[in-house]
Amino acid sequence: MKKNIIALHKITKIYRMGEFKVHALKGIDLKVAEGEFIAVMGPSGSGKSTLMSILGCLDVPTSGEYVLDGKEVSKLSKDQLACVRNAKIGFVFQNFNLLPQMSAIENVELPMMYKGIKKPLRTKIARDCLAMVGLHGREHHKPTQLSGGQRQRVAIARALANNPSIILADEPTGNLDSAVSHEIMELFSRLNDEAKVTIILVTHEHDIASFAKRTITLRDGIILSGETENDTSI
Amino acid sequence: MIHPFEIMRASIRSIGANKLRTSLTGLGIMIGVAAVIIMVSLGYGASKRVSDTFSNMGTNLLVVFPGSARSGGVRLGSSTKPTLTLSDWKAILENCTSIEDAAPEVRGSAQVVFGNSNWNTTISGTTNSILNIRNWHLSEGRTFTDSELRSSAKVCIIGETVAKELFGTLNPIGRTIRINKIPVLVIGLLEPKGSTGMGQDQDDIIFVPITTAQKRLFPSPFPQNVDAILVKAKGAEFIDSAEHEVEQLLIKRHKIKDPSQKDFNIRNLQEFMDAAEESTKTMSLLLASVASVSLMVGGIGIMNIMLVTVTERTREIGIRMAIGARTSDILAQFLLEAIFVSLIGGTLGIITGCLGSIVVSHLTSWPAVLSIKSIFLALSFSVSVGVLFGFFPAWKASSLNPIDALRHE
């Protein structure tokens, strides 16, 4: 039996909008094992983004338990969450979210800098990560000098930098054309196969989701299908 | 955990990324700091000039004048009654313990002639002590000998102005001038002293032995009387006790029962000096506080720009937070940015301020005194401005919610 990286138990999230309460998540139970590659699908307003924020420790649930890599993280403070994000989670965003004034390698070094890794080691790891995503020789290019696909590769290298437990990719191909999207998804698949990186991916495109080994479908704050590893119904 | 040095590097990078904005923001601080330094140094200069003029007239100096005369119920002004005598002077010199020196003075004005030039000046009959009391030195020649003082010798020491008017470029030493038609030998030339705080030319004077003035130049019905006694206290802290001692001694010697009816006046130069210094200090404080207003305005400029920066870089803050920056890391980064900008402005302001005060003092002939203290003060002031006005924007940046910050367009 593989070790569970993520275990969600009865996670709810309620947003207050003045008088109204919005139930974004209504009791999510989810287990993710090490080395899984999961796609989260669902129409807009289904709670995908909220689920990703909670999985990514950017936000805490209103109730429920979230165990990440053996540690309960649903009640942590802001700064403790920052440390968890830094050490255990790698983010890949739709719009890349690279710092424009920094070169590719500096962007990749950034998470390691916040971890306190010294410059020489940091540079070496960043070089390796960039090589892993196929950007060898482009270390000192600024994001504006790179194509969309290359920028996303830099972002993936950055997500890999601190050797996280999990990579969360929020619509990583949303800003890319279909050819480049497939290249990026192949990179994710390769990382999952070869480096055994656990990946959770949010998308609303079925052909992108098909790269993943399991698909979870959300609707109105609950999981419709894909709750367990064996559940393959769509 | 991130090394503080790395945060510093991040701050310096983002300052460098926007050079025009940084320099304009720094300019506000620079002007403020420069203004404070110029104002403080000019203020110090002014008070130094005041204290210089006073110490020029003689430090720790007391002057005893005779009291006012009464003429049929009409009181005349100070020094109208011949009450001070040479024996008063000797008694002061012998009995008062707080004094360093004392000199009697008989003053008069006379027409002085040399060759075909002539000049009207003040003649002061006194002893060598007056030079010590008034911190005056000879640039040439010698002082009076004891026998000259005793024998009312026809010798004199002349001031710079008198020498210039009578002799022009000639060396006056060893030449004879006529004071009230009496030939007098010039034995000494005084160093130039300039004018007093009140604009009197101190160099327009001739010193003669007191006996010469009393017997030959200004013979009076009271040959023992003097116009003033100059007293030098042992030090600034002895001025009050010296004044008290002299007062008590003269009250006793003149057999005065009611001290309010005393027949002499004592003037204390230290009091004038203190009052004058006080007023210049107040003035420089006022100037500095006006100047510090511009430093405040500069600080508000920093705050303004930092707030814009925080809004502009919300996405960057979100990214940094998502990949593991803690609240304190963001706070430190933005606070350091504000501090660096104000420090750069402050340093440039110190340079400008120093140059500025030198230029201003050259143009206006006001002395400027640059003190390390005021420079240090200005620098620490600019850093505090950075902290004070940078804190709110930095706090705003650090309290952003990472999710909202990431979504910010």
C-alpha cells in the first residue's frame, strides 16, 4: 500500500459575502497517494479553485481535517502555512507568475532562498531543475525573452526546486496553444513517471485531463466521481 | 529560514529596478536633509560669531562704573559722579579672591597729530593688565614698563586704526605723535581686533599709562579718580562670585548703608553674551524646525511612492508568499526599501548640505559651522523618516492575502 500524501476529511469552506454565506466546499473527502497524477475537473463555481487554495495551504478550511505528508495543516497560522508551502508544495499557475525583473535561474532559486539554502547550492539545484524541464542554456533569460511554453517550464522548474511532496498546477495550459499544451503535459507525465512527482492538476479540458491517471470531478462543492483511486467512473 | 542578507538584496534589486522613481523619491529626502544641515550649520555659525565677538571684547569680564550724580534732585546718568578711585582698584586687586586681574581706566578723547595727518580717537589711560583682561596682544613693540607707569612717561600703545590713519604704511614704532599737543612716543602696536558686537571699532584707540592720562593729558580736579575698573574673573564659573565680592568690597569702602543707593554700577559681559547666544540658538532652532518640515514632506513622498509600489507589485507579493515568504519577510523587504531610499537621499543630502552651507557662508559671509553631531543627527533622522513612513506601506504589503494578491491584475 502506498503512503498517502494528502488526506482530506470532511473539508468545508464557507465564504461570507456580507449577509450571504457561500458554501464553496460541502464536505470533501479525498486521499492522494504518493506518485499519483490527478486531474480535477468541474464547471466554474464548482469549488475547484477553493479546493486548490486549501490543498496549496494558501487558505484554511472552515471545518474538517487536512493531513499533508503526515502533518495536520488545517489549523496552522499564516507563517506556519508559508513554511509548509515553501517546503512541501510547488505551484504552477495559468499565467506563469514569474517575477519579471529576475532571470529564469533567479526565479527558480527564489523558493530555495526563502528556505535559507545558500547561494552556491541553490544555483546548482536551480540549474539541474531547469535542465530537467529542458531549459538548459536559457538560465539567464528574463521571462519576457522566453516563449509562453518556456515560461511555464521555468515555473515548473521553480515548483520542483524545494523537492516538494506535491505539485499543484492550476490550469497550467490555459494560456498556451494546443501544441505547447501537449508538450507541457508530456513534461508533467514524464516528471510523474520518472521522478515520481505527485501532481494535482486543475483543468476544464478533457484532453488535458486525459494525461492524468485519475480524474476527480467536482460539482457544487462536492466530489461527483474519482473520490478513491479505484473509482474510474466519469 | 531566509537569511536577512537575502532580503536586503531583494530590496536593493527592486530599488535599482526603478531608478527614476527612486531618485525622485530620494530627492525629497535629500532636500530635507540638506536644508536641515544648512540651517543648523548657519545657526551654529551665528551663535559662534556672537560668542566670538563677545570673547573678543574680553572673556569673564566685569566693568565697574562710577554711579550717577545728583544735581539738585536731578539724577544724572551713570558714570557722572567721580566715585571710583585708584585705591578702589588696588583694594579689588588685593582683596577679591575670585578675580584674575583688574585694570583701572581713565578715558578721554583727543586730537592726535603725526606729521601732516591728524585723527580724533579715544585715549585710554590704564595699566598693562588691560591687555590681559581684554585678550589683546601686541603685534609689534612692547608694553609699558613699571617705571613708565609710575612716572607718567610720555609713551603710548596704538591700535590698528590709529596707526593706519596717522602713519599709513609707515612703521609707527619709535615715532612720536602729539596727543593734545603733548609729544608721546609710540612703543607698541596692537593686533587688530575688529569691531564689537555693537559695531564699535575697537582698534580706534590709544593706550597710555594711567598716570600719564591723569596728570598730563586729562588733568582733573580729582587726580585719583578713574572712569572705570575692568575686572577679569578667574573663570566663567567665578563671574558671579567676583561680581559679588567687588560689590561688597566697594559698598564697604564707600560706606554705603543702603545697597540700592550704591554709587557705582557693575556690568557683566557674560550676561550679554548669554542673552545673545540664547537668541541665536532660538533662531537656529526655529530655522532647523522649518527645515525639518521639508524632511517631513520628503517622508510623505516616500510613503506615497511605497503605497503605489505595493499596489503595483501586489502580484509579486502574492508570488513570493505562495512560494514561502512569511509575513515578516515581506514586511522587512518593503521596509528596507523605504529605509534604503531615505538613506540614499540622506547621504546625498549631507553632501549637498555641507557644500551648500560652505557656498552660503561664502556668499553671505555668515560663518557656517558643520558639526559631526548635526550630520549624524540628519542621517539618523532620515533613517527614522524611512522607518516611520515606510512602515505603513510595508505592513499593508505583508498583510495581503496570498490568494487575492495572486489574482490581482
